[in-house]
Amino acid sequence: MSSVFALADCNNFYVSCERVFNPKLTGKHVVVLSNNDGCVIARSNEAKAIGIGMGSPLFKIQDVIKAHGVHVYSSNYALYGDMSRRVIEVLTQFTPDVEIYSIDEAFLDLAGFNRINLTDYGRSIRSKVMQWTGIPVSVGIAETKTLCKIATRIAKKSRKTDGVLDLTNSPHRDYALSITAVEDVWGVGRGYSQFLKSIGINDALQLRDASESTIKKKMGITGLRILNELRGFSCYPLEQLPPPKKEINVSRSFKNTIEDRSDVMEAVAAYASRGGEKLRAAHLEANILAVFLMTNPFNEESRYFNLSAEKSPSERWGMKGVVV
């Protein structure tokens, strides 16, 4: 077996972190809010079940919160970062080759683990992370990262998997692909999914079996890589040294409407300083500094945004930059 990856994905990570330090929240409706408590950025399964959507503005769900006694928490990124570090430390006990994909996800290289049952190994990972950190994780195992993503997504939702799904040489792979919507395939995105649906490709299985020429014509090399990944041929190796960032974004929503110029200038100065800190920590330098201001997007009477929402400054000018 040339390549085998595992993806360890923390379940409802921000909520799980809050539950570690307040076990009474287990089984309760819990949401975590964005900076300055603007929108919902994490939900417990119980909160999802009552219809609270990701990104829901807090002011729009007040009735639901009161009706169901939802526990609402402000985000605590220092805590979440520390808990993420602890999870990664546990994962490195299972293999030294770990790619930190995001604050709540990591890929593990399991190539060469031929003499062990990968499902049992995944359960050991899940059990140890829970024991040592209190964070529940789901584990997907497959020959490619894209298939790992699909396996993990199913492992999170299916009780039969008990949080672990191994799709390597699995007779259930076609079924797993058939129940995965095409927009949920890693790398497809909204724009490509609209095109794929327009030509009758609605799930991952149909995408895997699609014509290479058709996919290449619209999606280029990215599309061909997705096809190969779905077919079990790895196109994305483990990245233990991620490429440097092309853009650093430091932004925050104000809790109340700001009308005083001095308050705005103070905020810009603070965020520019924080952007500089991140830049130095990453050992990078910026070619451009962009500042954006916008009004409340939910205020239909007056909306203003001084930069295009379609492209970031670094995309528009082809430079590395800091956005404040």
C-alpha cells in the first residue's frame, strides 16, 4: 500500500473545549460566538438539532436561545489554541509524521502500518485523545486526503462507525461516495459544485466516474487531482512544513455602531500592531497594507464596504500583504 492517511477531526471543537472545563455542558445546547459576540461559529450537536445554523447572527436567534435554554459563550481563542496543541501532542504519539491542517484537524501518515488493523488503530487514537485532553475526535482513514475527508465526515454522523471509518480497500467506498454531496468534496467549492450539478454530477461517486476531459476543461488540473484522489491515487502528500502565508488578516466586528473617528483610528492602530506581530512571528514581510471598513451587513437601509468582497488585496495586486 503506497499511501495511507488518517484525518483526526475534533468534534465541534470550540464547544468541546468549553465542555472540558465545564462538564455540566455535556448534552446541553451550546453555541460559541465570533469576536464581540456577533455570530455563531460553533454549535453542539444539540444546538444543531434545534435549527441553529452556522454563522447565525446572535440577535436573530434570541427567541430560540430563550426557548431552549441555549448556553452561549464568547470565543476564547487562547484556550482553543492551547487545547489544539495538546491534541497534536497526543497525535504525535501514534506517528511522527503529522500535518496540522487547521486548529481542529490534523492529517497523520500511516503508510507502512500494514500489520495492524487500521480501524482499531483509529479507535486507539480517538480513545487516547479523549482520555488525555477530553476532546472527542472522529478519525477517517484512506489512501488519499480527499477520501480521508469523506471518511471523517461520515464517521462524525454515523453511529455504526463509532467515530472511526477506514475506507482503504473498503467494499463500502462506493456507498460512502454516493452519500457525499458533490459540494462536500474537499476542493470542489461552491462555484465548481454549481457547474457539476448542471451536468448531472450530484455526488462524489458520480464525480469520481466523470469524464476526465469534461472535468479538466472546466476545472483544470485541480479537477483532475480531485478525480485521482477520489479514485485512490494520492495527489496531496503530507505537508509537515506548510507554505508561508500570502495574507494576514486582522479584523473584528464592533459590538455597537462606532461613529467617532478617534475610536476608529484607535482600532486600526491596534489591529495594525497585531498584524505586525503575526508577520514577525511568521518571519515574513509585507508588500502592501490594506485597511477596510464596513457597516453592519444586516442593516439593509445603509450598507458600505470600501474594498471588493470578491477578491482579497493579495489576489488583486499579486502581493503578500496584511489586511486590517
